Amino acid sequence: IREQLNETPQPASWNLLDAGLQTCTRCPLHGPATQVVPGTGPRDAALMIVGEQPGDAEDSLGQPFVGPAGQLFDRLAAQAGLDRDAAFVTNAVKHFKFKHGTKRRIHQNPNRSEVQHCKFWLDTERALVKPKLILALGATALASLTGDGNGLLKRRGQIEAAPDGTPIFVTVHPSYLLRLPDHESAAAETAFTQDLRAATNHLA
Ligand code: URA
């Protein structure tokens, strides 16, 4: 399957990308999800921000990073002087993955196969946007972009390269900050804001 995917030519236009995403059946996640969540933002953005996958709110609204992790990201990005509206914001995986709890849908991490299948779309977005810098939020984004998501905390704050040479600034995912105990969250938010500021400076 991997070989077949790699051989499939990537859609050469935004229209083909949009149509392909809306009808994607490359992995089983399209079935239970409400809708696909494509990347949003200027199509010639200098900065591309890559998260993991849509959550509950994103699945309902069809937009990336609009739920709790997105709101935290927006708050810290504003402090860092990073203009989210000027960036193309997307995810490594474009459908929400969840299991049903008693009251709500519970987010599940995408597996390697789902990330690998959806890489086709992320690669297509990258090829169309041609960003100067990619901000990888967390291990799933890093795995999709570089082929290796291990050792995130050691790689954090560094610039790596995608296979085509595009620089990738590595940092943690904002939902990691949301999961920390209260006494750790202020320092972690400061460190994340510093990463966002460093990434923004790299673009200047
Ligand atoms: N987390 C992500 O990785 N992406 C989103 O779009 C929302 C939450």
C-alpha cells in the first residue's frame, strides 16, 4: 500500500486537493468523522503550522485549531508576536479519531498507518503552499514531516529539514500544555511562547 501511495501523483491544484480531501477514503477515519478538516489560511503563507489531527470542536466546525488547544495556541501566539492569520494552519491527519464515552467523544491518537496514509495530503499542502518555515507541533507532526517523531523533547527548539529541504521548527503540541498539572503550566507556557517567538524570528 505504501508503495502504491508513494506512486500516486499528488493533486497539482487547490481544486483537486479540496475535492480529494472531501472524498478521501485512504484510511478508515473518514467513516465515523463528521467531516474532513483541511488546512486553512493564506495559500502563499511563509509559515505553515502543522498539528496532529482535528479534535471534537474541529470535527464539528470543519476548521483546524478552534477548540481548547487552538485557543491556547492563539493566546500564546499573540504573546509571541506570531500572527496566526498569516500562517497556513493544518494537521498531519485530517479526520477526527475518537471513541464514544458516556457523555462525549473521546479523542484517540492516530496510529502510524493513519499518519502515513494522510501524509499524502500534508505533502500536497506543502507542495502547494511552499512555506519558508514549518512549525511542527508535537510528535505526530514531526513523524509525518521527517519520518521520525521520537525524542521530541530533545529535538524541541531546533530546526530540522523536511526531505525537500524546507526548515522545520520543532516544538511540543499545545494540548500537552493543557494536560500538565497546574503548578507546571506557567513555566511550560512560557517555554512554548519562547519557541513560538524563536520560530517567528527565524522567519524575519
Ligand atoms: N489539535 C490538533 O492537533 N489539531 C487541531 O486542529 C486541534 C487540536
